[in-house]
Amino acid sequence: MHPIIEMKDIVKTYGKGDAKLLVLDGISLTVEPGEFVAVLGPSGSGKSTLMNLLGLIDTYDSGQYRLDGVDMAKRSDAEYAAIRNRKLGFVFQKYNLIAKYTALQNVELPLLLRGERSRDARRKAQAMLEKVGLADRASHRPSQLSGGQQQRVALARALVGDAALLLADEPTGNLDQKTGHDVMQTLSELHRGGNTIVLITHDHYVARHADRIVKVEDGKVLPA
């Protein structure tokens, strides 16, 4: 079985000429199916840029990135969008839920955008809300949910399409310590259920929930 993520010697720069900034300097990273990996680093270390590359939100200058065995080089924006929709689930610090939609509508949206029948999308969304412990909040809008509940809705939305990989970018950053712990427990349960997770964080406590910690500093992966 091939790795979910296989990055080799990835270089990423921003700007040109004298203003050129090297953000990732030869990053290599491999994540196997079923792993829970935390990418740990301080602000400015390059971890958020790495997340954007993993999620096909940005492109790299050189190196190789294979996602689920497929080379990600030189593809169109439409191809990247289709791969994101099929292969990846995203969880962000600020939840990114649609305010006018209920929890159920937020979770079923990726499936509807994919062209699934409304009935099937609703059934899958309800099952995923139950999986993250929010079946009783399905009809609530984001403003009626706590921060932790909103983040669990975001987790359900990220996973409802059977994503090969869940990318979580500082998912506890907007939460108090107890609520953050609850969200990390939910992530751990999802991992035990077979999900592959890459978590970006600056918090050592949060990183300890992962199977493996990859430390990033000054655009490089530090030796284990």
C-alpha cells in the first residue's frame, strides 16, 4: 500500500528578486494510511505554507508531491478542486461554517456540490453528525452552537465525503482549554476509527494527541 502523502525535497518561495523569501527549504514528509501526524512549529516556521501545499491550495516551486499515489505536479485549477473535493477534508481554526445553514445543511453541502442525491446526502450527513456526538444539534445554526460544537460540525463536514486525508489547521486555536481537549478527543476517536489525519499546530499539548510529531522550523523538518 502506498503512502497517503509522499513529499520529497519540496521548495516554496514567495516574491521575486531581492524580496524573494524562502519559506520551505527542501521539505520531505511521508504519511501512511491510518496515521495521525502532528506538524509542530512556531509562528513563521512554514507549517501553514506546508498545509496549503498538502491541501492543494497553493503550489510548490520544486520537488515532488504524491497524494494517495498520484503526482500532484502541473495540474489545472479545476483538477486540483476536484481532487480536494474527493480526497481531502479540511478543518480550520475559525470553523468556516455557513451562518444561514443548519449543522445538517453545512455537513451535507460537500456531497450536494459533488452531485449526490439530496436524500443520500442527508442520510450521510446525519450519520456523520451522530459520529461526532451532535445528532441532537442537527437543526441548530452555527450561532446557536458553542465553539466546540461548531468545530465538531466542521469535522463532520470534512469527513462526510469519505476523504482519504483530514487536514486540521490549528483546530483548537479559538477554543478554551477544556473545549480544545474535547475536540482533540473527537479527533483521536476519528483516528481510531481509521481516519488519516495531519494536524498543524504550535501547541505541544495538542501535538501529543498524535501518533507522531514532525517538527518544522525555518522551513525545514527537524531530525526526529
